[in-house]
Amino acid sequence: MRASLIIAFCLILCAGFGQNRKKEQVDGHFEDLPLEAIFDSLSAQTNYFFSYNSELLPKGSRYTITADNTPIDVFLSKLLIGTGLKYSFFKDQIILNYLPPEEQVIKKKNFFSVSGTVYDENGEPLNNANIFLDGTTIGISSDIDGNYKLESIPPGLYDIVFSHVGYENAVYQISEMNGGSRIQAHQMELDLGQLEEVEVISNRINRTETSWQQHYGVFRTEILGQSLNAQKSVIENPEALDFTYNEERNSLSAFSRFPLQIRNDALGYRVSYFLESFRKEENDLRFRGKIRFRNLEPLNGSERKEWRKNRKISYYGSFNHFKKALLNSELKKEGFRIYRVHSLGDFEIKRGNELSASDILVFKGDHYEIDFKNYLAIEYRKEKESPDFLRSSSFVETLYGDFITAEGVLIKDPGNQISVLRLLRNSVRLDLSGEIMDRFGLTTYGYWAWERTADLVPINYDPKYDNL
């Protein structure tokens, strides 16, 4: 009996010792590293050693994650999300194994799929139609029977786009917050504008004219931007574009008969840009379109690493990064500060006007609402402005008018990135994943407005896991 009590007491001590070990703190920033390297660093900090079969680890994946005196069990739970792995403690070991299938289902239950059939104007199945979620890498072409299926879609609000040469594009909003699948059939309609092209293009500019090249230069700059990424991007089929120009109003409009194919050698994407409208008049620029991203194939490991690094730079500080930090109440942690600004004519960021997430974001049960008056200035402190921004953005005069000489020269070093939001409605709704439900409910100025298509990453991009 006494021996049994001693054994039981030892077991309790061991269990308590294990619990205390799990509370060991880890600290550090892990940037673009494979899991093995992160495990080695954790072992050096905690005296745990990791036990696993190397075949279990995701091949080619690299991770970026930060620990700030975080308990090691909490850190591992965050690190291993999406890897299909689980961990357990045994004495001074951390043992890694596959998640059981039933647990993997639980992890993925909020993902959903969309399937259906695409038909032509006669009700016959239409093959080779493009079906994709706007702004993402999720897309496919219909098969010979017109069937398609989009899988592993994260919860949220999306525009699903149906496109085919000779037919009008169709766009529908889809949202699925609770997982599962849905069917979205669609019958394409002939694009009568293409059939009547002779009449429509009568006032357009011939591609052989010098002015066409000049207008194309303006268009390219406005669509791709003026950043370093834009300099490394090319529109591969500019011949798809037509322009009209109204000299009296100094108004340029652009039209595209086919999706523009953009190769971005800075971020490693091929972008199909379905231009819906483009108009530039004096200082007023308005354009919109649907975007489908595809990964380019890197030539080697060095190029893959460069693309991953550039994608993270593009994501951090972006509007999508801001929305995620806002919903998670992590603005300061992620490097953002927000301020109320009364006007652009007398633009000034005052520390006394700093706001918190709760000042502008309201939870409504099944969605969020952003609500603020006048303008909202967003300062991103973890990355400086690009010199190209200071050289080319029209908003620099608003931000830094006091630093511009009488000769129009800006005498200022790059500072923190500044962007500005203005609501076009009383409030703007966001779904629970952070996607804007009111598509034309707000507008941006400053850094976010200066960055264009060449600086975009897909809305389903995750800096922790880049499937490149």
C-alpha cells in the first residue's frame, strides 16, 4: 500500500513538472524559416528537444511568426495551424504526429466549395469558361461538359466571376460562413458589344497612331503604378486595348476586348485583369476590374525566396493587413496607428486625435461596421515610405506641403507610410472575415491609393503560409 502511494505521488509530481514545463516562455521573430529551423531555436531556448519523422513536415514551406514571451504550448498551437500536425509533451520531448482524420475535418470545417455548370446562350454546356473568385488565386476553367468546382475556399464574402471570349462577364456575390458546399450554375449571354464593334470603335484611336502609344503609357502607369514592383511588371497583350480621348475635357477612356495578361516578376504572379472601366480626367482617376492571380513557376530557390520576401513586403502595411489587425484588435501590435482628421485641405495628424479599434469598429452579431466622421488617417510604423512614392504621388503635397520649396522640391526623408480612408456612406459593413460588403462604400488616399495592381497580393494570401 505504501509503495503504491509513493508511486502515485511520483506520478503527480511528474505530471505537475510537465505542466510547468509547458509554461516555459519563448521569444523571438522567426522570418521565412522552415519548421526544422524554428524547432532548433525552440530547443535552444527551452531545453526541450523535438521528436518527429522529417517526412511529416510540409515540403518547401517556410514560416514567419513572432513570439513575445509566449508559453511554448500556445506558440506551437499557433505555429502548426494548417500543417496537419499535432504535438504532445513527454518528459523533455515534444513529439510531432499527424492529426487524426477526424480532427483535420474539424480544422477545415469552415472551408467551403462551389460547383456547377456553365451553359451557352442555347442552353448547351460551355467548356473553357473562366470561373474564379475576384482578387484571389482560386479559379478554374469549365470542362468539356461545362462543369467546374472551386474547392477549399476560406469563409468570407467573394465575387464569383464567369468569363468567356464572346460572352458578357457575369459576377455574383457568394458567402459561406459555416462551411459546406453550394451549387452555382450560370448561362452565359452573348456580348453584343463585340458583335457591333465596327460602330463602337468609330471614335477610338488607331493603334498605329503615335497618340495610342502615349495613351497606353498613361494607362500602364495608372494600372500598374510607379513602384519598383511596377517597373518589374509587364502587360503582355497591350494590343487588346482601345482608347478614346476627349481633348476638350482632357478625358481618356480605355476598353479591353480580352482580359489583360500581366506578368509580375517582382511578386511571382501572372494576373488576369478583366477591365470593366477606366477613365482619367484631369486629376480624377476611376478604374475597376476583376482580378485572377496565378503563381508563376520560379526558376530556382533563390527566385522563390525573393518572391516570398517581396510578397510579405507588399502585404504588410496594406489595406488587407489593416483590416485583419482591426478585426483582431491588434492595430498597435501590427504597427498601425489611426487618427481622426477633419479635412484634406488642412491635413494634420495630431497625437491627441488618435483612436482605437473600438472607436471605429462595431460588432453587429453577424457582421461588423466601420463608422467614423470626416477622414481616418492610418499610419504604418513598421515600413518607411518608398522614395518612388515621395517622387510620384500627387498626395505628397497634401501630406508634406510644409517640406516643399518654392521651386517645388520636396526636402524630406522617407517617413512612416500614411494612408487615408473616407467613408462614402454613413457606415460600411464588413463580414466576419473582414471582407467589405459595401463594395463602393469607401475610398482611399495616400500610400494605399498610390500602390496599384503591381503591388497587390491575393486576398487569400497568408504571409505565414505561402503556397509557392
